[in-house]
Amino acid sequence: MDQNTPPNDTLATPAKQSRVALNVLALCFVLSVLGRGLSDSFTVFLKPISENFGWDRASVVSVYSLTWLASGLTAPLVGRLFDRSGPRVVYALGLSLLGCAFLTASRAEQLWQFQLSVGLCVGFGTALIGNVSNSILLGRWFGPRLPTAMAVMYSATGAGLLLLLPLSQVLIDRIGWREAYQVFGAGALCLLVPLVFLPWRLLAGGSPHIVRKAQAGLAEEGWTLLAAMRHHAFWALFSTFFFTAVAMYALTAQIVAYLIDVGFPPLQAATAWGFSGVALFVGMLGVSTLDGIIGRRPSVLFSYGVSIIGIILLWLLQWYPNYWLLTGFIISFGSMIGSRGPLITATALKIFRGERVGTIYGTIMIGSGLGSALGSWGGGLIHDWTHSYNPLIAFALVNVVLGLIPFLVVPALRR
């Protein structure tokens, strides 16, 4: 915890603590909606930008790859900045970067300009208001209820898809992709004012009971980054994040384009994928509930199994493009696309808890960033080389299997 946010001893009653905790959860949810929704909106912008400039799929997808590469590689920096400066600075910087990035992209003419703005700057901005910052803040308030709080926060990914993907398509159809980026940029900057004036001393201080308990255990469980990197659980979590992200982002970067190519109208394709947000919210809460009933490892393995079913349904859609298969794909793949996140994150925060947890968790999240970048960029190359989606789907399927292996063989993740 940073020095400017001492424990909230003024929270005299449990009822007041609960109200503040719920407000913190709501804030993290909204920020996650913005971060993930704005960054994933590029899947809708992919085709119009590609057609506008005549660029091949791999070149355009490289922008999306850089978004998640920047998000992952800057995660340790975000964790350290959060530990030292607190959430006000981190969140304000994130919204500023997002706003300026989209305004810059609205005037871009060269590929490198998109890579710098929508790629690197949006990636860093997303990391600043995303999972690393929100996970640390929620950990100060929810203690043993953290997996449930994390499930709600991670479900913001789905809400972002549901709200911003159809909105992106509507804006593109009505005013054009450049003007749509201007709307996103101006909106992010306008949110800076209310964000800065929130009662951050109260929100960042955490629940007194949870903070005191954490401080009492620091002497025994005060991990350093080097000590964590020598533990097998660190690399197991890193590899799980990496391979799972490769699989998910190899597909998600091109799902809207894929649905259009197999015969669905553009707005229907964007809206259908946007509705994966509803499925994701249900999947998040469902897997977290399952965690309390059958345990973490079986719950995580179950989520991977359902993801595999979803990928198979996506493969069948190219031959049978009907709404039944589309609905099945959205429900199965969409509900599980991030359902493992809360459980894996809670596992990491539990194993490596201490005053450097932000830096350690941020470093683990490099795996997610690298996997997201490799998956989306590699998926674009595979499509360009083969002119088919089948090798891309097979590539995603192999990486899903690689992602679940640590939960089968690593002792720290089997408990």
C-alpha cells in the first residue's frame, strides 16, 4: 500500500465498509468496461480500416497485437506505479492516454500511426485502468470474497463487448470510422474530471480488518519479485496466461470478420459477438460459484472444456452458417473466454501476497500480453498465408490444451 493511503480506521461500522467496498467494485467494473470495450472495439474497425487503405489482414491485425503486447509488457510498471503512487494517478493517466490515442488515430494516414496510437498507447492505457490495478484495489476490500469480486470485475470484459462493439459498428455506419474514434477519444477525456475528484483517500485505504491482517503477515509472506520468479507457481501461472491468451486472441481479433465472411451482415456479426458479453457475465459468476462447490482446479478445467466446445462450433459455422450454431458458439466460447481469469488471479494474489504483490502480479501478466499479441498477430499471418480459417482454428485449439496443462501437472495449482 502506498504511503498516502493508510488503513481506513474512520470506517466505524461494517455496513459502511460494505457500502464503500461495493462502490469500489462498481468503479473497477466501469473502468474495466471502458478499457476492454475500447481496446476490443478494434475488431469492428479492422475491416473498414483495411478496406480504406488496402492493407492486408496481418498488417492491420498487427495494431491489435501491439495493443495487447503493450498491455502485457507494461503490467509490471503499472503494478509498481500503483504500489507507489496509488489509484488516482494510475487511473487518470490511463484515461488520458486512451483519450489522446483515439483522437490521434482519427487523423492517422500511415500504418505506424495506428500502431503507435491504437496499438501502443491504447495498450498502455488499458493496462493502467485494467486488471492489475483493479485486482490490487479490490484485494484491499474483499479479502476471502475476492474471487467473487474478481468475477464481477472480469465480467466487465463482456459488458464492454456488449456495449461498445455494436456502438462502434453503428458509429462507423453513420458517421465513419474516423469520427467514431473522435467520439471515443473525447468521451475518455471527459471522464477525467469526475474521476480525479473522487474521494481517493477513502477508496484506496481498504477495509481496516483486511489491511491489518495483510500487514501482520508481511513478515512471513513478503515475497520479492526475484523470490517469486524462482518459484514454480510463478512460471506455471505465466504459461497459463500466455497459452490461453494466444488461443483466445487468435480468434477474437478476427471473429467479426469471420462471421461476415461466412455470410452474416456486419451489424449482426458485431452485435452477435457483442452479446458474448452477456454470456461472459453468466460464465464468470457460474465458474466462480463452481469454485466454491467443487474446488478451483476442477472449475478451471471445466471452463477449458467448454471453450473447446465453443471453438468446434465456430469451426462448423463456415459450413452451416445458421443462428443455432452461432448462438451455441456465443454461449460456450463467449461465456468461458475470461472465466478463468478471476480464479487464476485470486490464486496468484494468494500465493504471492505481500507489499510487492502489484509488481509480481504485473510481471505474471506479461504472459497474457505476450500471448495476446502473438495470438492476434499470428492469427492474421495464418489467415493471409492459407486464405482459410481452418488452420487458425486448429492453432487456437492446440493452445487451449497447452493452457490447461499446468493445472494438471503443477502441484501449487492442483491444490
